[in-house]
Amino acid sequence: MSTPDFARLPGFRDFVPEDLAVRSHVFDTWRRVSGTYGFREYDGPPLEPLDLYVEKSGEEIVSQLYNFTDKGDRAVSMRPEMTPSLARILGERSRGMSKPIRWFSIPQLFRYERQQRGRLREHFQWNVDVVGEADEAADAEVLAVALDALRAFGLTAADIHARVSDRRLLAALLAHFGTDEAQHAAAFGIIDKIERAPREKTLERLSAECGLEAASAARLTALLDDTVGDVAAVRRAFGDDEGVAAALEPVERYLATLDALGLGPFVTFDLTIVRGLAYYTGIVFEVFDRAGELRAVCGGGRYDRLLELVGGEPLPAVGFGMGDVVLGELLAEKGLLPDTTHTTDYFIVTIGDETRAPALGLARRLRDAGHSVTYALRDSSVRKQFKAAENEGAAAVVVLGPDELAKGVAVVRDMRSGGEREVGLDSIGVGVNDGAAGPDAPADGGGSA
Amino acid sequence: MSTPDFARLPGFRDFVPEDLAVRSHVFDTWRRVSGTYGFREYDGPPLEPLDLYVEKSGEEIVSQLYNFTDKGDRAVSMRPEMTPSLARILGERSRGMSKPIRWFSIPQLFRYERQQRGRLREHFQWNVDVVGEADEAADAEVLAVALDALRAFGLTAADIHARVSDRRLLAALLAHFGTDEAQHAAAFGIIDKIERAPREKTLERLSAECGLEAASAARLTALLDDTVGDVAAVRRAFGDDEGVAAALEPVERYLATLDALGLGPFVTFDLTIVRGLAYYTGIVFEVFDRAGELRAVCGGGRYDRLLELVGGEPLPAVGFGMGDVVLGELLAEKGLLPDTTHTTDYFIVTIGDETRAPALGLARRLRDAGHSVTYALRDSSVRKQFKAAENEGAAAVVVLGPDELAKGVAVVRDMRSGGEREVGLDSIGVGVNDGAAGPDAPADGGGSA
């Protein structure tokens, strides 16, 4: 018999209250910004049939999954991504729904990754999708909501930018340079890795694997470099190619839409963005820190064939995922994490047994009005009770002594200013400036109405 | 090769937006009420070492778990309950923390239960615990927060009540009737099932398994029946027994504390409440619908030895779990589920290409002010756009036509009243009564400041 192992599994996180407060700030911001775009939240099970993932990503994915056989002999997996669940859910019900469907979710996702310097095996990911609309306005809408969330965290265009491309445009350019459509997937793979590969290696692979002549390969890579941030340069150089010209139009409208949404400074056209996953069919994007030090904060694009693949209605779709881990690193680096100091509105100090019941009655009234209230859970000295009030981050301490109680008042101490005054018991927490703010009160410490 | 199976696993739920809205209402209420008591949210991993559960509950539990061997050859399990994770987390860090620790969590939990009429294999459970305080005031605090949440959902003392007992008092009474301490566990088990067993069977088992004489067994069961809602009757009948008298004191103070918190009408003293699980050591409770038609909405109690068991600091603790499923059934039955109709504040209708960019600029400003805004994602007729606005539940439609645009105005239609008026573009959403309420606006439709 082995020794019981109670340690947390490697790659998993505990969220003690300080960490949970950061997570809640992130989730709340994601939800709030999703709401401003009319996206509605959904969720699916964290455990799904294994086939759902194998069908989309192939057998290779199984080595990265938390998969097992359940007690009913079903091959199941903890979800490594959300899109297959979305496709399954919509597959069952999209036919009766008005389009476009604007949904978001914040699932926890699981991958059995090789452990390397703090790499996690779970993370939370904000998933946003527009389903049922092929127009690039839908692509702009999902990038806009991603960027607006990042703005809401306090990030600016000096901190982050979205690198955007369109696989259809890249395909048109590859065709222009003489590749066959059958070689596009290989070319996408090579260009996807272009930043991390020596240039000669890229050129060599483009020739060997995609049939490009050396000069064409060199011209293609130069084009990828030279047009960063400058879609107009593509039109100037290749606008005469009918295929390229047609493929440019949706990209140009997409960029113009983002401009009109006030997000132009956050967007960089960049043909080297491909997104490794095979199922994207059009515009793709990744959001990076400008310094380029972190992995992508967010990535997504158009996947017009996925829903059909898992048995649903053939519907165009575009979406992205934004994980909590890289985002958290970025916010920490920029000093944008929220203050997670624990606070409560009131701590009630009692003096003597007979003040206990009135204290609890006061707590009842204050809590029903939305205030947070704590007090000692056993008899203790006034000094110890004040110490506990400090530990609870109390904005105000209400001292209930027998003499005050007889007069129907209490002494309220504002813990920030240290000022004390007598307040009628019925007036505590009722709009008076007693140092404690209710949940809806303005930040200046006024009570709620 | 088998046919790919994309169906949702049995016993798991999808949450489409209508369902997710109900879930959010439940979670938000749990969080808000937790906050009024100064409880802080935490979370742990949904996957833990199998040993963590076996140590607490014995090998029998494994048959009910979603357990498997991960790719690193670790015996792991999806979490069936939260308390072991809490004990593990506090075991690592409680020594440096000021007590009492007031934490809550809303984990999703997983059990491989035999499938029977809609019985689920996952649910969400609000877990609330006070750790580090042995005084019964802590027991009262956790029951109070549970009852306050149920009140916040709109439930009254006519709908629900908490049935409360204390294992120490029951033990003292069992001792009074002549059982050995070694027989208490067996007696607890029999009394735990008393409502579902024929009375003769109970009496027979009390005699056979706990060594009670037939007359004592009859007196004991009569006592259990007769003292429901009447702890004073226990003191009248057995107050002369020193052990019983001592065990009554914390129960009496507990009930008085709940009274002082204004929750007396929600609380019924009931010695038949035992809670099946072995690790409770004191006061225990279960909240039921008054009609007694549903399973317990919530159950918990004091577990003073659990933290030590998984290697932590020996700390007294009390807590409960409230699941979302039975609660949802109860709220549905009482007509207390929230309205989940989807709404947005504004839908912007554009007429002609040149109004598109100004429309997006207006959307940008309205969203930054916290309003929800949608619009068509492709060119379509005004009629279709109004139809889409209805689908989005828009409170107001802003119509941007070329003529209005030239004048710097738009026509705003209040979708409830049908009234229309011209509004300056810069004034839309700025505190004017245009029919759309911002997220912070009063329900009467005034805009936010």
C-alpha cells in the first residue's frame, strides 16, 4: 500500500482568495464586455465523448488529453477546448435559432502537456463566437470584443496589438507565386513557424515542400516582411492579380470596420499569422504584447466548416479564445492587477453578553441592506475584537456597549480616519457618512440609500 | 472502428443561454450573500489525487468516482466534493492565517451515480466553511448565510426550514438510555434512516444493534418524535442528566443566536437529523422544503477532525454544501426563477453604406459607457434590421439615415412604447430618456450618468 498522496496535481492551481479575486476580476470584465456586444453566456460539460475531439483534431490529440474510460465503458475526455462542445450544442439546436448566434463562455480547459517551467495543465479561456454570419463584419465584431476587454483591463495600443491576416488572401498570394492548392497546407505550416525558424531554412522548405522557385520563395518572404502593417502595399504590388484583388476586399473592409470601431491603433496587418490549427478558413488573428515577450494573449479566426464536421447545420462561424494565464502575466507586468485586499463594511464589537443579541439584530438589518458585516464568533476582549476588525479590513467598527445600548445608540469608528461618533442604532448604514460604503455606494464612502 | 459519438454524456448538462442565465442568478446570489457575511471565495482543481477522497471516505467511494490513471501514472479523480480540497489547501497554509477563516466556493462536482430518472452526474455546489472556531456561534453563522441566500431567492419560512440537531446531544441521550459509546455510530445510522424505515424495524434494530432494551428504544423514538421543534422539551425531560444538560447548552445558544439573527422562523430542532457521512462531530443541519417533497436543498455541520486527517493543522470547522439542482427545482416550483429573456440596450439600424462608419463610432461610445449595443453584421433592409432588433430584445432602436446623419441626429425608437424622436448623435445614451437603460440605470428606463 502506498503512502496517501494529498499534494495538488502538477500543473493545476489552487485559487486562495487573493488569487480568486484576480480571477473574478478577469471573469467579470470578460462578462461585462461580452454583454456590451450582446453576447450571451453558455457552458457545456467539462467531460465529453473522446470522439468529439478526435473527429476535429485527429488521433494525435489523444496524447495530450485527460482521457479515460468511464464506469459505463465510454471513452471520455476532460475538455481540452470549447469549440467542439459549442459545435455539438449548436448541432442539436441551431436550426430553430435566429442568426447570427452571439455566444460566449468561460470554460476551464485541460491538456496533459509535458511539464516545463510552470506550464500549466489547466486554464480558463474566454471563448467568443459569432455563428451564422459569413460577412467579415462578424470577424471584426469578435476581434473588437477581444480588444475592448483588453482595453477594459487598462491595456492600451502601446501595450498590445492584434496581428491579423486572412488565409484566403495568403492562398491567393501563394497561387500568384505558383504553388498548387494542394501545397497550401504545407506553406501555411511553414509560414506559421517563420518567426521561429532561420530564414534559409524557411526558403529551403518553401522550395522543397511547396514547389516554389528560389526567387519566388525569396519574393514571398520579402512580401510577408514588407507588408506588416500595410495592407495597401499588397494591393499596390499584386492588385492586378484578380485572385489577390478579390481576396483583398474582405480584409480591407475588415480593417476599415475595426478603424470605424476606434480600434485601428490596436490592429496590425501581418500575413505571417496563420494559426496552427487546421480548421480556420478565412481571417485569423492573434493578440500579442507589443514587446513580443509573451505567448499570444488571444487567438482566433473564421472556421466555416467545423459545425458541419460534427454533424450540425453547415454554418459559417468565427471566434477566439483568450486564456487567463498569459493575460494574467501581462496584467502583472503592466501593474494592472486589481487590489485584492479583503475588506468588509462593518465589524460589530460587543461589550458584555446583553449586547450580543442587539448586535446580531443590527447585523441582520445591515446585511439585508447589502452591507458586509462580521463580528467575533466567541467572547473576546474589545482589544481582540478591534484586532479582528483590522484583519477583516473593516471600513467601520460599530461598538455596542451596555450604556450606549440603553440609549439606543452605538459608537461608530471610521477605521480610515480613526474618527468616532455616536450614531442612533437605526441610522447605521442608512446613507450616513459613517465610514463604511455599501456595495452600491460611491467610492467616496457615502452609504447606500 | 466505431461510429463517432458526439452526444452529450448521460448525467451531464449543457447550459444554453437561457439555462446559464438561471445558473448565473444562482451563483450571483450565493456570492452576494456570502459577501454580506465576510466570506471570501476560493477554488481548487476539479482533478485531485484519488487518495484525497479515499482517505476521508474509504475505498467504497471509488465506485462512485470519475477516477482514472493519468498519463503520468497518477491515480486521480474528478472531485466528488469540495471539503477534501479545502482541507488540503488549508493544510498547506492555515498556520500563518488569522482565525476564523471564512471561505466559500462554487465548485462543479462529479459522481458516477447509477442513472435513475434524471439523476445527474455533475452539479454545482455552494460550499461555505468557518475554520478555526469551535464556538457554536460559527455553526449559527454558516446556517444563517445558507438561510439568507434562500431568503434572497425569495423563499420564506413558509417554503423552507432548516432541521437542526447536534450529534453530541444525541450521543448524550443515547448514553442516558444505556447505549455504549461504541454503539453510537450504529445508532446514528439507524436514526439517520428513521423517516424512511417502518417504526418496528427501527425499534428492532435499536435493540439488536445498539443494545437498547425494547422499552428504552420505544422511549427514545418517542423522544425523537415529540421534541421536534421543541428543544425545551428535552431539557424538561432530561435536564437532570448531567451529560444531557451539558450537551444541551451549545444547542440552546445556537438556536438563540439564530433567533437573534431573525432566522428563528426558519429553524426546527429535530434530533432525527444525523447526516449520513461519518465525519461530523457536533451540530448538523439539513434544509428542506416544508412540503417535504424534494431532497435536502442544503446540508452541513461541524467536522472538527477532518483537517487533521489529511495532514493539516488540527482545526475545528463547520460548513455546508448547497447544490444547484434541488434548489433549481424548488425555485421553479415556487415560481421564483428569474426572467431570462435576452435584452440589449440599443440596436443601431443603418440606411446606406455611408452611415455604417458613424454607426460603429456611436456603438463604440455607447459600449464604452457600459451599454449593450448590436447591429446587423451584413447589409440588409430596414425591415430585416428591425426584425433583428426584436430578436435581440433591444430596448431602443437608433435609426441612422443619410439625412439625419447630415444634421448630426438620429431617430430613436423606444421599442416598448413605439414612440420615436430625433436625438442629437452625441446625446444618445447620455442620461436621456430614450427608452434604453444602461447597466447601472434605474429600472424606469433612465439612462446612466
